[in-house]
Amino acid sequence: MAGQGKININGKDNKVIMVHEKLSANGNPVRCLYERVAVLFDNDKKGNDGAPDYSGPIDTHHNLRIAGWSGEKDGKPHLSLKITEKLSAQGQEQGNASQAQAPAPLKQDDDFIPF
């Protein structure tokens, strides 16, 4: 990660990060901007080893949540992510992320990207 900040598009501030990526065809460095789409908070697993390590809301889809399970594969850190619907007001499960099984791992990049 090279930096973070906000970019105003059509009057709306969007949180972004800048990441150094591969060199361009002529050998010049390339910096890409990525917009924040969700927030992940640490979860209290309450003794449930299958519960996600992280969960939180999705910024652009207020009826959805994201859950994440951290782990290792071949000695490298991995993060598995799953998107589900939020619980209804009555507490009925519409896709409770804390009870969902961990999906297939998603390889994490070597760069740590905080928001």
C-alpha cells in the first residue's frame, strides 16, 4: 500500500487506497486506486470454532453483511470471505454469517491494506 485518503466523485467522498502494482509495459510504476466496499470487525467467536473471525456491513448494499475466516494454506496467510443477507428485525436467519461454514480460501496479497 502506498497511501490512503478520499476522492470526491460527484459530490460524494469515497474512501480509497493507492497500491503500487506491476510496472507498465514501458517499465514505469503503476499506482491503482481501490474504493472501500465493506468494513470487517473482529468477532467474539464465543467458543464456536466455525464462526467467522471477522464480520461487518457492506457499504453499498445495506441489506448484506460480509464475514471472513483467516487461516493458512501452504504456509501462507489466506482470507476466506462470504456475503450473506443481514438478520431480519425478528432475528430470523436470512443468511447468518456467524453460522455459515467457511468458504474456499481467498489468497491474501503480501500487502496489508488497512481502512
